[in-house]
Amino acid sequence: MKNETGLRIMTAEGELRGSMDDDLFVFKGIPYAAAPEGPLRWRSPQPVKPWQEARDATTFGAASWQNREYCLAVGGGDPGNFSEDCLYLNVWTPDIEPVKPLPVMVWLHGGGYTIGAGGLAPYNGKPLASRGAVVVTVNYRLGHLGFFAHPALDKEYPANGVVNNFGLLDQIAALQWVQRNIPAFGGDRRNVTLFGESSGARSVLSLCCSPLAEGLFHKGIVQSAYSLPDTPRKKALQQGVSVAKHFGLTENASAEQLRDLPADAFWSLEQPLMIGPVPIAGDAVLPKPMLETFFAARQHRIPLIAGSNSDEASVLEFFGVNATAVLHQLRDKNRMRYRLLKWLYDIHDDQRLGRAVARDMAFSVVPWLVMRAQHNIGMPGWRYWFDYVSENARDLYPHGTWHGNEVPYVMNTLAQMPTANDNRAYTAKDKAFSDRVCAYWFAFARDASEFKHQLEGEVPWPAWHPGEDVTLSLGDEREDRIVLKRNFMKARMRLFRLMMTHMVKL
């Protein structure tokens, strides 16, 4: 049913007035929790105060405080206005009264937990919604406002209920909003796919391990999650004290003094005071480190897709990691292992070898570990490898697909993207390939279940199994082929599993 009355939807909190984008209903800037400012800074998200009149939902809400230039350069575009009042989400839906409830896809943006917003161009929900999904994108607290520990704040909680991962708790609050309200948008609250890239993918994995998120989503897609271990709570507390001292507060600073600090004072902090691009392990949200939980196969029992890109090492440079230097450190510590790597990769140039090793240690190993954990709990998992580069930019990406470059392909948003790479426009072949890739993501959201062991598509995609070890390559040698690869990187992955304690430090 599509008519003008669809521009107004009643939610549990109040009525919303949206807009149309062609034949889709779009609702932007919907508050899913109260503004986490003043006395609510560094507290669990609180309920929104219901409103009486129809609320305008035609513009994106503010993003959390962050570095605008950094987001423009590597985060997907201009994140818009900044505020502590940032707990907003956006919904695209093709039909508010469908014959059958529609699959729901909830997107968590990446950006190292320090940059990004749900309203950025690569995350436009229109193409996926046009296929028949209800798409939700989420803003959440970033940086120290989202991930912070300090003894004064700990005192506000019971011993077993301390919260440090406020950003993850925001994501949980958004999923709770979906459970309350998504039927009004035509969505199926029993078929919710949580998906994200980079730190958004780390969030998906973290929520797969959080007792507070169980049952709020039913499947997940993990794009380019990295293997960096979570920050131990003890270390986060020490950093919190150092941050307070940086702002002139004593070691015994009160929670009130911390909350009196300006909201925009934190995002510009540099090492060793800036947060890592990982959550904090040991609070009520994430009691155990995510990797430890997956190693033990104690994650939630839901189907997962997980994969990475062919040149993930591209992002390491932004964190000051010299892949060649890391390789040489490895060589100096263990020359036998260095020789083994040269044999495994059959690459004899240290610069190229270092780039490939850093990529696999930091990124490629995670999907493989996730697949093993899925098999161990009897849940299906699908592993992918993304290796397509835009036709007009192949000279700029000689090593393959950069970190994050798959996002507009899987979300089919190339048409919404500003022209990048010296005005080298996306080609018809690029857009056709994007459409082919996006079909798999939608098929997973629509059809995947614990009983399904193959996703239908251009190339049928079997679930991962240790005996089969099948990976779907979305692109091959940067070209637009979609092929199945058997035992892909198997020997390397086994080696890196043994080397997990020596992972690349960003």
C-alpha cells in the first residue's frame, strides 16, 4: 500500500512525518533514545520522552563529535552537524502495509569508533529498500563519549553492572527500537539482519557476544572486521584517569567534574590518550573479549556472513603501520617463520610480502575464525572475499580492493556516491557488478536461517564447512567475475591462528 498517508507513521514514542524518494518512504533523524548529554553523559541510553504533535523526520540527526576532515578523507563523506544529542536512526521502506512483513537490515557504520554517521552517502538505504527490505542506519556515540572508563563513573554502578561501552549500548538501544517499532514501517521484527563494516563489523561481532543483545537480531554480516584485541578494562581505566589529568582534573575527579568537560574536547586527543578502534572488554555489555568468545564458540546462535577485501593493508597506513617494517621485525625475531611466509605466499619482494601478511594477520584471518566458530556451534556461516576494483581506477589500486571500498557495492549505492579518484566516474560495468553483489546481501537478509546451507544467487553460495572450505570471491583479479574458491588461504589461516598472540598492533 503506497499513498500519502504513509508519510505519517505512528511509533511507540509518537507520530513521525517522513518524505518520499521515488516510490520509497524515508524517515530520517528518528530519536531512539534520550540525548546522552548533561547528567546522561556516560550513562546507559534512556527512553525518549514521547511527543504529542507529528515530528518532522525529513532530515538526518546530528552525528557524535568527531574529526570532520578525517571523515571526509576516509570515512565516507561529510557527517553533518555534531552534537552529544546524536542518538538518531533513519529508515527506508518500500511499503508500510506489505502483504507479508519485510526483512529488516540494520546498518552500523565504521570509522574506528571515532568517525562516521548513518546518513553518509555510501550508506543510503534506497537501493536495498527497493529490493524489498526495510533498511535502518544508526548514529551512536563515538570516541571517549562512546567508550570510556573512569573510577568515578564505576561507582555509579553495581559491581557486576559497570558500563564502559556506551556506543555498543546505543546500538542495542537502536535494536530495541526496531523491535518496538519496525512493524509500523512494514518490517518483520523476527527477521532482523545486523550488518556493518570495519568497526561496524566489530560491533556486529561484539553484539554476537553480548548477553544484552541476545534475541534482538537474527543474523549478521561482518565486513572487514579486524583482529586487534579488545581493550582490557584495567587499561581503559588507567587511560581514563590520564584523560582526566590532561584536562586538569585530579586523580580523584568526580563524575560531575568529568561531565562538566566540554563535549567537543575529546575528539582531538591524540595517542596515548585517544581510544583504540576496539570496544572495552570486561563490562556488562561485553563481559569477555570478543575474540576469546569466538575462539570458545560461545557466540549467539545465529547465521553469519563474514569476509574481507583483497587490499585491506591500505588502511594500516592511516594508523602509522609500516607493513614492511612489521615483516622485518617478524624476520628478526623468527627467521624460520619469515622463510615459511615467503614459501606460503611465493612473494619474494618484502614490500609486497609485508603488505599481504599484514592484510591477512589483521583482516583475512577473522572471517576464517568466525566460520570455524559457526561450525562449532552448528550454525551456518558464509565466507566471502571481495576483489573488484572500479574499471577507471585500476591503476590507482594495483594491489586490489581497499578497506571500505566494497561498501557502495554491497549496498548498491554507487549512483549516490560523489565522483572520486580524480573524477574517474563509475562505469556501467561497475554498477552492474554492484547490483550482482547486492543481490547476495539481500538474499541473506530475506532467506538465511539456521536450517539453510546455501544462498541462492548468480553462483549458488554454499555455507562454509571445514571439509569443503568454500569462499565466494566477489570479483577476481580486480575483474567482475564471481567464483567459488576452495581451501582459500587455508595454510596461511592455520598459521595465523597460531600467531594470534602476535597480531598486528595498530
